[in-house]
Amino acid sequence: MIKNENGRVINLILNLFLKLLITIALVIIVAFITLKVLGVELKVSYENGKLSLQKQKEFKVQVIDDEYPNIADYQEDSYFYNQLDDNAKAIYLGIQDNLENMKSGNYRIDFGTRFNTLLQTKEGQESLSISYQDAVDALKQDTPGLFYIDFSKVYLNTYSLTEGNTTTHTVFIDQGDNQNYFAKGFNTKSDVVRAVAQVEEVRNLVVSAIPEGSSNFEKILYVHDWLVDNLSYDETLSKDNRSNVFGALVEKSVTCQGYAKAFKYIIDSLSVPCILVKGDATNSQGTTEKHVWNYVQINDGWYAVDVTWDDPIIIGSGELSPEIKYTYFCKGKSFLDNHVEEGTLPGSEEYFKYPELVSD
């Protein structure tokens, strides 16, 4: 008799406990659904034997609507070219038109007597040298895919022939006394062709994954996120390709130059105006250093994107939060609070102008 009574009491307690668990579970599920509908993200954690729900701060990227999402006639290799003088433009185009030939590492680009009139003047040789450096600097800014050429090994040569009272000057570009003008890590044309194919393959995979009909803003956002999610910053500063698109898209480990060049390299193929920007930047620790980032054009406005700083090195087991991931994404003039443009490129006499950013 007592035994049966105890059994009923135990069953009653178990049923009440089970109903309590079901009620708690239903409350949690309803809370999840309700908060999700309201747009609140939750994180479930279990610590010290306790189950808890932690509200995550909601973050949404500010969308920039495109009035005209595609600029079909945009020339990705023209922004800095358009700022050159006529002599520098001729050199720029001479190199650009022979990039396929230059994959041999020792191709000679012959300008013939194109600069003969200039070289007849007293300051002609100096002027041509300046134009050459400006052309090379502009070409490197406009064409981030030139990772296989070391332009410090490319020389502008002048040959003068005098017959009677007439001197004729011809100009050509070659590797000088170097065996070739390949960048470090590339020794043959086969090396270059293989590397270019690898880089193009990755770029094409990224581009093909972007939903059809995406606006310029959506394309920029996708490329930015892909780079942040797939690249890491090279802290060793010892890798041959740490500053170029091969290091970014193939080796996946680069410095700021690699991030910015890879961003432009992919964005260029999407017919979205994008340029490289060089200058100084001051980080949160107050340290100022040389840096490279990008500007992109959406509608009639230019916006700043710093993919490198949107992908900081996380110490320990921390995760990259959305707030950090988009701190320097599509920003206006406030971006320049800790970024300073440097228009004069190393070794150049030309002061390249950057577009003015939109007001925040």
C-alpha cells in the first residue's frame, strides 16, 4: 500500500518535471522565433552548468543604391594614364601594348624616333627620363596584374647617331645588363604564364560566384568579403609575393599592397571604377606607417575601402565581428581622419591627383 502510494508520488513529480522542461523549451523556442522576426541575433552559451542566451548587437552594412549599376564604357586602366603628359602616355602605351611580349623577360620595346624632337632640346634627356618614370608609376597603379615584372630592372635607353650636322635619337626599353626583368620568384616565361593562369582562375571563380544582376555596391561588397574571409596578413614580411595579386589570390598571404591590388584586380573585371591609393595611415595604437588602400566609384561619388584594416589580426580565439569587418568599407571623407593620401609616387616627379571622397 505504502509502496504504491510512493510510486504515484514519484510519477507525479516526474510528470511535473517533464511538463516544466517542455514549457521551458517552448518558451525558448518562441523567444528565438520572436527575436529572429524582430531581427535580433542570439548566441547560446553553456558555462558552469548554466544555459544562457546572449543578445548580439545587430549590425547592418549601409547600402548604397546605384542609380546606374554598370558602367560599360569604363576603362579600368585609364585613371592615372589620363594624368600623364603626351610623352609619358606614349611610353605607357608602348609598354601596355607589349605586356604579352614582356612575359619573355627580355623583350625589347622599340620607340624608334618617337622622341627625337624632344631629345634635340637641352633638357630633353632629363624630361624624357621623368616621363618614363611617371609612365611606369601610372601603369603600375592602373594595372595591378603586373606582378611578374620588376620595373627596377627595366631601362629606357637612348641611341644617338650623328651623320654630318644631323643627330638622330632613337629610344628603346629592355632589361639592360640584367638577364631578365622578371620579379623575384619568376625565372622563365613558363613560370609567368602558369602564374598568370592561376591568378586569373581564382579571379574568375570569385566573379562567377557574384549573383547575376548585382549592383556595383553589391559587387564591391562581395569582393571585399571574399578577400577578408580568405586572405591573411603576412607578418613575416619575407615572402616574395607578399605585395602582389599572386600572393593574395594564390598564396593567400600578403601585406596591404597585396590586399589592395587584389581588390582592384577583381573589381576591374566587373567594370566598376576602382583605383589604388598610396599614403600614410595611423592605426589605433597611434603608429603611422606607409599604407595602400582603394577608392571605388558608385554613381557619381567616390568611396574609400581599406580591405587590410577590415581584416585585422585577431589575438587568441577572438572572432572578427561585423563592426570591425566593415569599419573601413565604402567610407566618405571621415576615412581621411587617419589616412593621408600621398600623390607623389616614389621616384616620380608627377603629382598624381586622387578623386575627392563623398561627404559622410
